Amino acid sequence: MRIYSSKGNDPNYYWRERKLKANWPMPANDANGVPDIVSSAPDSGDWISTEHRIIGATKVVNQLWFAWTAANGKSDAGGFEFPKPQVQIAKFDLTQDYACVDQMQVWNPDVAYAYPSLTTNSNNEVGISLAWGGGSTAFGSHSVGILGDFVVWFGDASDMTSTRTSPTRFGDYLHVRLAHPDTRFFSAFGYAVNKTSATPPAEDDRSIYVEFGREAIAPPPLR
């Protein structure tokens, strides 16, 4: 991975290339020769329509974390075969000359994950906002979580794939930020794509705003 940096008023920027801990499956090229990660939904051949660019990043004390969507399958070097597209997260330690110290995945055998966004709260916990869906029953939907819990949460789920774009896709504008004024918590934006009751059904895109975090720690008892 090539990591760029620039400090303050310095007109120059710098970069270094570091090896990751593990390879990951590379997406196949579409008809135009562009890498394209694909996941079908019940009503669509593809609800992701993206490639493996890095779109999530955050700093945790002395580490840089980067996240991206990866394809299903095995890497060129073999290893584990991911049944669905998934999210890769790599961690680099600034005190070790940007060495990659860990690499993890957000994956599930039944649904795909994509479009990760990361941020760090005042307790140095990392919140994630991402899309999930695919398979025979799930449509592209929004979810959130705290990395290390090994679970993501969702509220309103989609019941159709949006047809407003071509190719069809879900995941634009998903993000997570710090909540204020209590920065122990996270705030995230997503949306759900649902059918209306009209005949024929129309598309209704509903925005979702969610604040989440760990339960507040009670103050110590008075003595």
C-alpha cells in the first residue's frame, strides 16, 4: 500500500510503500476493463457496483487504519475463500515506520459488506458505517458498529434495489462521524430504499440518521 503524508505548511508531500499482512481477492474487470465488485440482490444482478479503492480511514493513537471493499473468492496467493464481498481493514503503526501491524476483515457467509467509513471517538474506539446485503433475501441496506464487537446493527432495511442510477447500486454517501457534544458516541448517515404502496410501486428513499456507542459508564459512588 502506498501511504501519502503532508505536514502543516510544508509545500511538499511524501509517500512510502508498505506490505500488507495478507493478500485479498481482486475484483474481475467489467465490460469496460474496470475492476468491479459484484453482489446480486433478489431483484438485481448487482447492488454494489464498486471497486477496491480505499474509502475509510482514521487515526487511533499511533496507528492509521484504512478500509476498503474487497471481492469474494481467494487471493492470487490462495488462502481463505471469502463467500461474499467483504471489507478489508489494515492498520499501520507510525512508531514502527508505518509498518502494517494487523489486517482484519468484516465478512459474513450469507451477505456482502461494502462501502466502509471509519472514525475514532474520544475513548479511542473505532466506529464503522457500512452497507450490507445480497443473497436470496437481502437488499442493499445500511448498518453501523464498533470494530472489535464482531457485530453490526441496522434499523430500517431496504426492500428493493434503487433504479435511480445505472448501473444499479447502493452505498453512496454512507458515513460515520463523531457525535457532539459527547464525543464518546458516533453519528452516522445512511438510507433505506423501499417500495411505496402505489400501483405500480414507486421508489421511496428514506434517509437514516443514527447515534450509537457504548452505554455510559456510571460515575463512582460518593463516599
